[in-house]
Amino acid sequence: MAESLSNLVKNHKVTLSVFGLGNVGGPIAAAWLRAGAKVIGVDISKTLLEAIKNGTSHKKEPFLSETFSKAIKDGNFSVTDDGINASKNSDIKIIAVPVGLKNKKIELKSLIAATTTISKGLKKGDAVIVCPSLPPGTTQIRVLKILEKNSKLKGERDFYLIYNPERIFEGRALQDIEENYPAIVSGLGPKSLDFADELLKIISKKSTLRMSTIANAEAEKLFEGVYRDVNIALANELADYCERIGVDYWEARKGANSQPFCHLHYPGTGVGGLCIPVYPRFIIESSKKIGKHVKLVEYSRQTNDYMPKKCVKDAITLMRNNRVKLKGSKIAVLGLGFRGEVTDTRLSPTYTVVKELLKQGCRVTVHDPFIEKDPLLPKKVVLTRILEDATKDASLIFISSDHKMYSSLSDDSFKNAKKPILVFDGRNILSKDNFKNASILTIGQRV
């Protein structure tokens, strides 16, 4: 009787390699190490590799650094920037590199580079697992072609090709992989699918959900993000409507959501990160190629992209209504992370907020409790982790990200700000009961 795949993994008779050790690949590598596997981690960033060796990487993801340090000590985890040798010395190769947008076009450079590297070490009987979110058809059209051309092997006959989309939420990534969701599995053919099903059950306590084709699985992953983007756009539209007619969106939302078929989302300063703003673009670009425009998806993306500018306009109106001049005024923008409790700033709406405020001649200071440096902010913008420094002499406090610490702010938090204390709450995170001497404008309420 053949030995089970689970035993092969746990007894180190097969070795896994993970290409890309960032926000996705890091948690994936940790999940396999916690399952008892032997793993080779591959990344082009020598800085990241050194941080992993020193136990200082992935600090915002629980258990990752500790898992890496223990596995390195036990000899079960090694890291390298030599992808070809990692491919040669592993049996299961996992691609977890980022795929995003460049000038609003799909950027597959990292995926192609990782696939090309893997292909140079691919052997008969190996498995290649693709994890990034991709336009439907990408794995079979782009990835398979590279693997077969460079290795002279045939997919499904000589090696397994699997698409297993990552399904993680930053700050709880390991928990999501291991406990929260079933693993989506798909394969080039029945042998690849069966291999994926057996393999992913090792780390997924919620088991697996089999997809009949890789393209279906690629679409499923995008639809998760599109659903959220469209519903956030709906919330933003309704919030704007409420502002114009004098209705409190938040109270109306609470009432509407007491009905089980209604789930209105939160409006906000914008949608950031490499997931929700990006996946709709994949669908939009793909739809253009077939001449079928996804109008609702396109309009939703436009709506959410506009929100940082819209919020700045409302904040400026608040200042003008209180006879506070714009030019030369200091604005304290709270939050640089694309959402609360993350250090990730990719596509953060705060960048647009800052840009729009600078256009008005304002001086801008950005506060974030988790971020010390950011090369993407204009040089004239001060970034600090000290709230008192950010708000000192500020004519307006603009809340852009919903970090938990902001929910406990009060009048006393802004004692050194200019009077009157003006606050634009773009996330509805403040407790109005904590403020007796401030004018607070929340998105979804009349300016």
C-alpha cells in the first residue's frame, strides 16, 4: 500500500518550497512548517531573508516569526534567493509572489519570473501550486506554457499543476489558512486535482472545496473581492445620498441590517491594499478583451477610487464653515495603513488624501502607530508615531485609517490642537460621547 501524502510530508520524504515570503508566502510557509513539513523559502529580498533568520520578520502576523525561528533551529526550514536550486531540491513548489497593477494594467512580472525559475528545476513527479489571485485562464495559458517549454515536461502527465488561491486577511493570515476557510483546490486534470485535494487537507481544518477547472477557481477568488468592492461602493453611494438629504447613514444602516437579507457595508475614505481595489481591475481588463464591459464593477471601482477626494472636499467644507483658513494650516491625518491594524500601505487611500490636502496649500503631518518610515510620502510631509506631535497646532484632524487606538480618542487627545477642534472622521471610529469640545463630521452625515 502506497504511503499517504500526509506521511510523506511529515516524514520529510518530500520537500516543499515557497516562492515569495511576503504577506502571503510567509503565512503559507509557516502553515506547512506547523504541519511538520520540510520547507525551503525563496525570496529575492535579502533584507527579508535576513529578518527571517533573525526572527524579526512578519511581526504583525501572530506566530510566524516564532515558527520560522524554531524551524530553522530544528533544520526544517531554510531560506535562499537561489530559486533554481530550491526548485531542484524540492518536490512541491508553491508560488506566492505578488500580482498587482501597474498603471491600472495587470502586472504579471513576478509570477512569470518565479514560474521561469521553477521550470529550470522542475522534475517528473513534481507539483507546482499557484496561489496569487489571477485573471481566469492565466495559470493554464501563461504558467503552464512556461513550465512545459523550459522543462520539456508535460503538465498532468509528468507533473501536477494546481491552482489554490490564497484566502487570508492580514493580521490573522495563519488562522485563516489553518482554521477559518476551506482551501479552494483545482488542477490541470484529475490527477492534479486529486493530489491538490489530498495535500491541502493536511493544513486546512475546514477541508477543501474542489473546483472542476482552474479558471473557475481563479474566478472564484476574484469574485470574493469584487463582491466586497461593489458593496462598499453601494455604502459610499448611500452615505453620500444621506449627507445630501440630512439622514444619518449609520443609524439607517443599523436598522436596515437588522433584516437578515440586508448586509450594508461601511462607507469610508477609500479602499486600499492589493486585494479589493485590484481584483475588480482584473475582471475589468479581462472583460474588455471579450467586448463585454462589466459596468457595475467599473462604476463601483470609480466610486471607491473617488472617495479620498470626496472626503477631503467634505473636510475642507467643515473648515470653511468654521472660518478656518486652508492655506498654511496644519492638517493631522491619522492612519497610513490601507486599513486598521496593518502596516501595509499599498494603495492606501491616505496617499490621495495627503495629495489633495497639499494641493490646497495645507501643511500635512501623518500619524500611524505602526509605521515609522514611508518613502512614498512627499518629503514635505511629516510621518510620526507620536499622536501629540501630529496633532499639535493642527487646524483639522482627519481620520483616514481605522486603527483601534483611534476609537478611544477624546477631547483630551487633541488638547494641543488649534481651537475650535475640528475632526473629520472618515471611518466612523470615534465615540461622540468622548467629545464635548470638538466639532466632528463623520462620513454619511450632513456637512
